[in-house]
Amino acid sequence: MINKDEANQVRFLFELFAENHSLSETCRMANRQGLRTKAVYRDGVLAQGGKRWNRAVLYRLLRNRLYRGEISDKKRGKWYPGEHKAIVGEDLWNRVQAVFEINGEQRRKQSLWKNSPAFLQGLIIGPDGLALVPSSTRRRGKQYRYYVSSKGVKENYASMALPPIPAQEIEAAVIDRVGKLLATPSVILRVAQCLDTTPDTQKIATIREALTDLSALWPELYPNEQRLLVHQVLDKITLEDQTITMTFKTPALMELGAQMPEERA
């Protein structure tokens, strides 16, 4: 049975996002009006939800076809018409999904970092343990950016542990890898163990869900947000031959694991 108040809130959030095209702004407006995530009670006690809205929870709601009157076959990974009534109409649903479809390219163009390159500076090192620093060259009016050995620069490129690394390629690879690693079992277990040396199954499941939400939201973040998070969670990036090794900051992972479950819906 559909809860009328919850259904009205869901439609309101869809309308807000369809109008402003921003997860952050929609959350800000919803929280300012006192809206909270769905509260779940067990034995009369609040067990989950009832929290302020955040982008990960809102993104999951806006992508949930359950509100279109469909049900999921998780084994086949498909959605089918359900017996329950749709909360969100087809036109509103399509408007919201269209925002996600076009925003990927727009975000790349609107990135606040597009004129501030070399964001891996200070993180990336070569196989000799020395920093790789940004460098660039211009050919036929076009600029090409690289990361090169700091030692090689000092020695006029006579001695370099690695050849110049195309900056755009390595930056894209790091951003993609971090987004995917956030939901891997090893990272989830590490966060759980940082918070509790002997985490129980429920705590691991809660952290898994939180980090999986962030991993799913990752492609929808603006590039500058992704890059800020890269600096927040990574201690260093080591390049050796064709291998990229990333070392996470334990305190940052603990912070993600500790804070995100508190905002679950």
C-alpha cells in the first residue's frame, strides 16, 4: 500500500531535480524545507533513515524504477511491470533520466578544474620513489600535458625512470579506478576493520552499502568533486611499467565509512 505522504515527497524531489538539474541543490532545498529520508522502525524504535538528504541517497531514489511501477528481477538484471501503481509519471521520469544522460558531457565541459590541470601533482610517484611533476609541450598550436620524473627534469631529461606519461590518460584512469575500488571487498573490509577490529556482519553490510552508493554516484559527480575526493582518500599513486598502484589513506576511509551510513535512507 502506498503511503500518500511518502509518495508526495518522492514526486516533489523528482520535480525539484528536473527543474534545477543538480543533486546538491535538490538536497539543499529538501533539507531546508525539513524533508528527511524514509524512516524505518523496528519494534517502535527508529532503525534506519529519518536523516538529512545527501547526493548518494537522492541519486539512488531518482534512478529507482520501483517508482515507475516496475519490479526488479535481480538474477536477470531486468525490470518488469509490477502490480503496484506508479508514483512518478512517465513524463517526469523521462525528464529526470534525461538530465543524467546529458550531464556527463556537460560536467566535463563545465569542470572547475578544466583550467587547473595536473591535479595528481603531489600524489604520483615513479618506480624510484621520486615525485612525477607536470610538464607540457605545444605542437601545432595544441598543448600536450605530461607527468615526468622530477629527477629527469633536474638532470635535463638525461635520466628518467619512466618516459613522459600523458596526463589526460593517467588522470582519467585514476578517477575511474578510485570509483570502482570504493565498492571492492578489500576496501570495504579495511574500512570496517578500521572502525572495529572485529566488525560483525551487519556493520560490514552497512559499510558495503554506503560505499557501493558512493561508487554508483561517482560517475555523476562533477570532475572537480571527483578530483577532490581522490586527494582526500589517496595517499600516493605509484607508476611502474604498465602498473598503477594506489595507496589509500586509512583515516579518510574511516571517515567515509563512519559518516555515510548515518545518512542512509
